Amino acid sequence: MDWRDFYIYHLGKVNESVRSWLSAHAAGWTAYVVPAILGAILLLVFLLPSQLMVVWIERRLIARFQIRRGPNRVGPWGLLQSIVDAIKLLSKEAIMPRYADKWPYLAAPVVGFIPAILVYAVIPFGPDLAFADLNIGLLYLVAIGSYSVISVFMAGWASSNKYALISAMRSVAVLVSYEIPNVLALVGVILLAGSLSLTDIVRAQSSGSFTWFITVQPLAFLIFFITASAEVNRTPVDLIEAEQEIVAGHHTEYSGMKFGLFYVAEYTSILAACAVMSTLFFGGWHGIPWLERYIPPWIWFIAKIYIFFAVFIWTRATLPRLRIDQLMAFAWKFLIPLSLLNILVTAVEVLLIDNTTLAPAVWMTLLAVVNYALAALLIVAWSRAFRMPRRRSADIPEVRRLGALPAETPSY
Amino acid sequence: MLGQFGYVGILLIVAILFPLGAIVTSWLLGKIRIRPAAPDPVKEDVYECGVPTEGPTWVQFNFRYYYLALLFVIFDIETVFLFPWAVAFRKLAVFGLVEMIVFIAILVVGLVYAWKQDALEWR
């Protein structure tokens, strides 16, 4: 008996069995509703422990990067720290500022949480383990993903706090600017896969036809990684809650469970971004071919999510935060033109694939080499050609006149 | 396929109930006096680094944000057009490629114009 016949290898088969049993033995509507509720529970079983683990991993890893110890008192290696934090948040006093706009203030954490969960509806954890296999999955993902900005703006506006309001304005500007290269980077993947369904995109990356899309879409992956980290507020590009400038951004005035919900929603969407990256560029549930026999697809997928999360922590620990003018210029002058070029190059390549007589393996290797070279060339050339003027303090007229550095011009 | 959208609806209900449940739990803890509730004027003040609040919060804001919103609308419509084009690209072949090059070229002209007008600078 093969290990692959068991339910634990193909979790999606549980759903099928439940559905067929219910349609034979119970009322018609239960066969529709019960598998969905089971799926939602399964999703929460993955998400909630992941929340706790991910917060712990981030605090430990960041501590190691900064040569500290990190949380190590509660439980073995501080593993229970996140649980204790959750209990603390639940039992903390709820303080609402006097001048706050009450209903938007209370609704913002809930509104922010909904898209963070809804994004997971279309992500395929295994061959038939997507909660809902929509044929417009990628469009749904983009649409739902951009809802989080509403919650950030509601929170920032309703708090009646100046820092929070600056954060709200910044969040709209940054998320709106990074939305465009984010979506444009996906078009290359759609061109290669020829479908918007995430399950089809992963199937297109199986070793039979194409390999993983990272081999032929390096530029798109790089752009998507940067823009995704802007969309989920990771540190090199997290001007929304730049703590040195605007305290805690939009959740300055939140305490207790309402702050906790913002926190959970943020980490949920980071995990979602990791999941989308591994689905689109790193073969989703596919693993190393000779190990796929022993390790179930959903474990491969979750492992990829955690690896990407570690990369996000790594970038956070390594890179300094950008200034807002640099950040906006980077989106509009660098990422958008490069992602448009990437679309055109990929379109030409797809046409060539359809009309070639070369063997697929040879052809894909050729394309991979060409694409990596092109990506490196474009990045270097574009940043050389459109470099931001380097302003030394001696070049600023006021500095020369006064003989001192002027106060930083406000650029919120 | 419509059935799959129904699943999304069920997940939406779960996604609404979960945060509401968390807030209600916290509220109930307040009811049974596990969570403290001791409001006082200083505590309810807006946080401004420890000094009393100065002036109104909801004031006029930098005009830059309006430019960005305009640019965003234009480019977002472009991306909406690109998605169905990318799905149907293999059928459209060379015709689709030429058409898209023309379409992107028009938008790039707009981007270059915005760039030349300094609409992309942040001051």
C-alpha cells in the first residue's frame, strides 16, 4: 500500500469523501455547506497556530540578527510567548480617544481583518485543496488584496491623531502606487500559464511542461517581491508605520484586542503574500521530484510559505527604511517601466514558444538564460540612466548661504 | 463555478465572525471585571508625545496625493485591460501583441508627460 493513498497525503480527498457521503445520506444542501465549513475550519487550523509561530519566529530571528537573545522566558525557547501576548491583549483596557470618530474607529480592525482571511479562499494548498477554485482566482486575489487600504485609512482618519492621519495619507499614496507594478508583474505569469486560476497556474509549473516560473520570470518575481512587501508593510518600505517618524502609524490610538486584530491581520496578509509568491513563481505545492513521493504536497507548500517569511525577516533586518520621495519615485520611475518592459518581452517569448521547433527543454533553458541576462541588464541600465540626483549638503543653496544644514523639509 | 463563489461567501461569514468574536470576548472579559475599565481625561487624550493636543487634526492636506490618485486611476484601468488580454494572448497571437504595444505606448506617453511635468516628484 502506497503512502500516497492515505487521506493525510491528499487532504483534498477528505472533502470529496464527505461530499459524496452527504449527498448519498443527507439533505442536498448539506453536501454543499458542510465541506465548505470543514474547509474554513481547516484554514483556521493552519492560520491561527501559524500566527503564533510566525510572531515568535520573527522576534527570535530579528533578535539573532541584532545579536540579542529574543523572547526566551515563557516556555521552552520562549515558544509560549505569543500565547501569553494574546491573553494579555484580550484582557487589556480598551481606550478610545475623546475626539475619535466612534464607528469608523471601532469598525477599522474588523474591516482590516476580513480581506486578510478572504485572500486565502483561492490559494491552492494542494492539487485539490483550494478553498474555492475560482477561474478568476488571480483577479480575485488582486481585488481583495487592495481592500486592506480602506481599513488603514479608516483607522488613521478616525483616531483624530495627527500621526495616524499622516500614516493614513501615506498608506493610500504608497499602496496605490505599488498596486500597479504589483499587478503588472503578474501579467507575465498569466501570459505563460494562459489562465487566471491559481490551480491551473501551479499545474502549468509541473515538471512535465514548464518548470517553476522563477526560471523564466526573474524580473517579475523581483518586482512582485518588492511591491508585495510594500503592500503588507514590511520594513524597507513600511512608511505607513515608520516608528521613528510617526509613532505607530494608523494604530497609534488602538489598544487591547483592537490592536491585536490589526496585528493578526498584518501577519495573516504577510503569510498570504508568501503563499502567493510560492504559488506563482515557485511551483506551489510541487516539491523536489524524488522527494514528492514521501512528503505530501501541502507540507511542501507550507514549507515554502515559511521560507519566504524568513526572507521577509531577512530583508527587514538588513535594509534601512526609504524616504517617502525615494519610495514613490522608485515605484513610478523604476518598477512600472520595468514591469511594462517585462510584459512585452514575455509576450514575444510566448509567441516564439508557440512557433518553435526546438525541444522544450533546450528552449526553456535558452529562455531562462536570456531572461536572467535581460533582467540584470535592465536593472543596471535603468538605474544608471534615471538615477536620482545625489544631493550633497554643499549643493543646496540655503546651506551655502547659511553655512549650516537646513531643517529637513517636511515631506509627509 | 458559481458554487465556488458561494464558498467565498461562506468564508466571508467566517471572516466577519472571527474578529467580532475576538472583540466580544474582550468586551465580556470587561463585564466580568477581568479586564480593567478606568477611563480618565488624560488617558483618553490623543497621543502627541506627551504634550496636550494642539489644533484640529482634520486639516487640509498635501496636494500631491491628488496627482497620484489621478495617475493611479489611469494605470489601474490599464491593468484591468491587460488581464483578459494575457489570458487570451495565445489565440490573439501577433494581432494581440501589436495591439497591446500600441495601447501600452499610449500610456507610456502619458507616463513620460507626467514625469516631465514633475508630477512624479514628491515635494
